[in-house]
Amino acid sequence: MSQEIPPLETIRAGFDAFNRCDYESWIALYDEDTEFLDLAETPDTGVFRGHAGIRAWLAKLQEAWGEGFRFEPLSITQGDDVVVVDTLARGVGLGSDVKVEMTVYTVLRFRDQKIVWSRGFADRADALEAAGLSE
């Protein structure tokens, strides 16, 4: 395993922290200067920078979904300084009660065991390409 990437258990623990609403522990996995990109298909999406940007993304997510949105890592594909996490995303829209369940492919790029770049993809092939990985 690359020295850039933390143990896979640490990555999974980050998802667990998010899912139990321990957002500060989740954010601590990210570098202070991280670049965080949401799914391109998400309305009003953009680039979120640093821990403040991640908090802004989280506020946007909670505005639509409350604190009930969950990300369950299904599998992790590893490269030298990058991973692709196949993630089951689930939530119920606030006010609409519309249930959403979809697979999101999250690319996490690391430096010194911190996430420096993150982006969600709706298509696994696109995520693998962005990570410089193949099946």
C-alpha cells in the first residue's frame, strides 16, 4: 500500500463517522486545502474548497436531505495515491419524502494520508478514468 493512502479501515471509519453525524471526525480526514467536487448531476453543484467548503457542501446536503443521508462503502479500488469507493447513497428528501438510493463512485486523492481532492461520479468508468485506474 502507498504511504500516501491511509489504511482502508481509516477510509471506512470516515464513512462511519459521516453516517453517525460525527462530521468533524469525517472532515478531519481532509487536507485543509482540499478540493471537493460534488456529482456533476447535482443541482447547484460546484467546487468546494477547504474544510469551510466541505461544511458548506454538508449544509447544502442537509438542506435537501436532513441528517438522514447515508453513504455506505461497498468496495474500494486502490491506486498509488488514489482510491475509488463504490458507495451506496441513501436518503429521503425533506418535505417531499422522496426516497433516493443510488450508487455513487467517489474518487479520493491523497497526500500524506489526507484527502486533497474528492469527486463523485454517477458512472464507475468515469471515476476510474479520473483516478487513472482501470478494471
